[in-house]
Amino acid sequence: MPTMIKRRRRPSGVQLAEWRDGWLYASPFLIGVTVFWLGPMLYSLYLVTQSWDMLSPPQFIGLGNFGALAADPLVQKSLGNTAFFTFIGVPIQLLVALVLAIALNQNIRGRSFYRTVFYLPAITPAVASAVVWTQIFNPDYGVLNNILRIFGVAPVKWLFDPNVAKPAFILMSLWGVGPQMVIFLAGLQSVPQQLLEAAEIDGATTWQRFWSITMPILSPVLFFNLVISIIGSFQVFTSAFVMTGGGPQNATLFMVLYIYLNGFRLFKMGYAASLAWVLFAIIMFFTFIQFRISNRWVYYEGKV
Amino acid sequence: MAIADQVASTRKGTGGEQRAPMPRQLRRRIAHSALHAALIVLGFTFLVPLLWVISTSLKTAGQVFIVPVQWIPTTPMWSNYKEIFEILPLAAFIRNSIIVTVLGTLGSVLSSVLVGYSLARLRWPGRDAVFALLVATMMLPGVVTLIPTFILYKYLGWLDTFLPLFVPSWFGGAFYIFLMRQFMIGLPFEVEEAGRIDGAGSFRILWQLIAPLCGPAIATVAIFSFLNHYNDFLGPLIYLSTNSKFTLPLGIYWYQGRYGNQWHLVMAASTVAIAPVIVLFFAAQNYFIQGIQLSGLAGR
């Protein structure tokens, strides 16, 4: 009701000035969104219908690009690789992040030191970590095989073995779970301590307390981590580009890498744009699904 | 951090542990020691790659391939660091990285303060719709604009310049604006009152009254923007082609591809690239943690 009354009154000069300033100060964002998001996305819709190498003029081929990508075995390969990396990798990443956060949520000495150590890898330049991990995975003199040898494990070929290369990338991704861990830690610290203590007095085991009190309160944070990690994981690029270039036998050819190769090595602009739309649709689909399922398991305080 | 301290103090204050029977106390102590041991092992594991970079950067070319690994080289080759500056245009890479990072970060901070202020403290028709658009762009995967923005920059004649790497930041990153808006919304309403009575315009109120109170949010945005610009690889890879214009990450990649077996030098260059980030992290650790927590709690 009050808004109706407000609307009928003519805006005063002060109010008009505020409207003007509001739009004016928001304009960088609005211009940015138009020039760097909406414009390119619209242009990309046009690009999808073209065959264009950036040298000769573009040719209209209708839905030809989508026909081509449906028949391209490397598209299936890269989609499969990306799905493997995401749907196997992300749950493991979140589990590790959660375990680390729970450990750091205990009342122990040196918490902030460990937090620093677990977080440092996440801020290391991606190229530098890729270069280091190439060395760590080296079958002959890499650290990993050196350590495994102590336990009597035969040398693993890691990035040179098509069956092990993707798991190796997942292993490496665990090194960068710092941000997810910090988000979990913030969530854990918002669990009311009295609630846990009351449950303990009532005789609930540690496990029961975790599932019945901690997890529900943590669920919005878990949901956020899940959505963000999946969006990020679907777009993995730098590590694969630097470490394997997509090999061995295309085992680490991920979607964004394949888009890059088509666009900037083969200059198939229309084809690369079509691939990007496919990946875009897949990511949006899974984000949407997650939001849809979320009300079944995510608990929001105050929303009964 | 205040919450953690409170939790710690309430735990100490309960005193329940003293009255508890011995076996339980003992069990707790064992669990505590096990946790400590696990954290030490995990902490060391997480440090191994970084230790490896530094260790390798001080070896000779031959020592790199020795098995078992020599963690501390017998005679550290500090000259490796001199050598990379001689055989690589490393000084140019550093300068380029600084230009892109400083200009990009400056743009992110200024634009997010301005747009954040508009969304948090001014009332205007359409504001809620603009905010919804902002949240939507935070969720959009950037890959879809990869090809068309490249073509856009080609038409603008921006290829092989730094412009594509920092100009977009001057139009506000969605995540930074969001952070700034969330922070500004928490400021008390009275902040503007004094300025309004003095007859100050909204622009003066922003820079003289609001912005000075936003130190923590500005620091957080600055740090994240710094990291994004400094660590960016895909951008420089696509847009830069002249060697002397490369940023540090692209320079390291280029060098590693050309002289792949010179690992000790690649690692020395990597150490040079990693060092500023680590220094920044230790100098501003709390802002990092705060920023991630702010972003994480945005999901609630």
C-alpha cells in the first residue's frame, strides 16, 4: 500500500536527483554488461550459424555447426572427460575441504598456521602450479613416484597413461581446495555451540550430532560450494593446456581446451562458438537442476 | 575471528572436562594428538609442491634428475636467478604484469565502489532489476563470451595490447560490486545525514563519507582483483602475441615450452612469479579470509 501512495505523488526535485545519480553511478556496470556480456552473447548466436576462419568472409551454414559437432567424436570425448573430472572430482574436493575445515574447527594450537598452509596453493598462479605438478607427476624423478616407491608401489605413468591422467588431474585439484575449506569453516563457526552441548548431554554421539545439527546448518554453505565448484570444474583449462595439451590419447581433452583449440589454433570461429554454447547450456542445466533439488536438502534458518 | 574466540572461551568455561571420568579425558587427549599428527602430515603434503619449486630453482640442470630427491641442494645455485633475467625478458614480463594488475585492480575498486554505492544507498526505479541482473551475471559461465569478445577486440584493434586485460575491469566485475554492495548496506543510515544537511551531493557523500568507511571491503576487492589479474593466463594467452608484451604467467609458459628441459630455470622464474602473491597473502591474510567468507555466506 505505501508504495501506491508514493507513486501517486509526483517525485520531488531531490528524489529526481537521486534517481538520476542512481542510474548514473550504476551505468558502468550496465555499459559493461551490454558491451562485454549481452552484445557478445547475441553476436555469438549469429556466429553459430556461420563457417568462418577470420580470413575469408563468413559463410551462412544454418545449423551446420551443430550437425558437425554431433558427429565429432572429439566432442563426445571432451564432454566425457569434463563430466568425469567434474562429477568424480567435485565430490572428492568438497569432502576433503569439509574434513580439513572440521579439523581446523577444533580447539587446537596452530589453527591459523594450518589454515594458511591449506590456502596458499589456491593463490599460486595456475601456470606455476601446472609446471610444478608436471614435475611431481614425472614417472622417473617426480616426487610422487619417489614416495610411492617407499611403500613398494611400482612407478605409475601418471600424465602419460590415458587411464591415470584424469585421476591425476583430480588429485592435483585437491591441492587447491583452500577456498572451499574456508567457506566451510565459516559455516561451521556459525553452528551454535549450546545446541551441540545440549545434544551431548542428552547422550547423542559425535556422529549423530554431526548429522542432525551440524549438517543441516551447514547445508546452505555446502550448496553454495557445490554450485560454484561445478561451474568452475566444467571450465577447467589452464592445467590441462600447460601439462598435457589434452593428451595422452585425448584423455585430458576438456571442453574449454577443445573450444580453445578450435577457435585459436584451427580458427573455426563458428564451430568454437557453437561448442561454447553447448557447454554453456550444460552448465546452466546443472545449475538449474541443483537449485531445483536444493529445497529438498538445503535448510534455511527462519524458513520453516 | 571473534566467533572463534567466543567458542574457545565458552569451551574453556564449561569445566565439564574436569568432572568427567578419567578414561574419557584420556580418550580426548588421544584424539587430540591424533588430530595434531594428521594435520602435520597433511600440512606438509600441501607444502611439498611449493618446497619443490624453491628446491628445484636452486639446483643445477643435472641435479634435477637425481633420484632419490635432494630436497636441499648441496650448493644452492643462487646464480640461477641471475641467469633467468639474462636469458629471458623477465624484467619486461614483470613490468607488463605490474601494468595490467595495477590498472585492472584500480578499475575494479573504483567501479565497484561507485556501482555498489548506487545499489546499496540510493533509491531509484529499476534498481532491484539491475541487482537481479548483477546476481545473474555472477552465475554465468564466462566461456560463452570467449570467442565473440575476441572478435570484438580484433575489430577494436585491441589485439596484442594490454587493453582487453584491464579495460573490462573499469566497468565493474559482478562479484566485486556484489561484495561492495553487501558491505555498504550494513553501514548505518546516519552516515549520509550529516552530508545531506550540509547540502552535499551524492557524489561528495560517497567519496567523503561512505568510501572512507569501506576500507575492509575495498581491501578485499583489491586483493581478489589483484590475484585475478596477476594470475590470469587465458586472457594473455589469447590476446598477446608479441614476446616482449607477455605477462609473467604467459612468459613462464612460453619459456617452459621452448626450453622444457631447463627445469631449474623454469622453477626459478616460477618462484619469482609466486613470491609477490605469497607476500601479499601474509600481509593481508584476514582480508582474504573475510572476502571468501563474505562470498560464501552470500549463498545463504
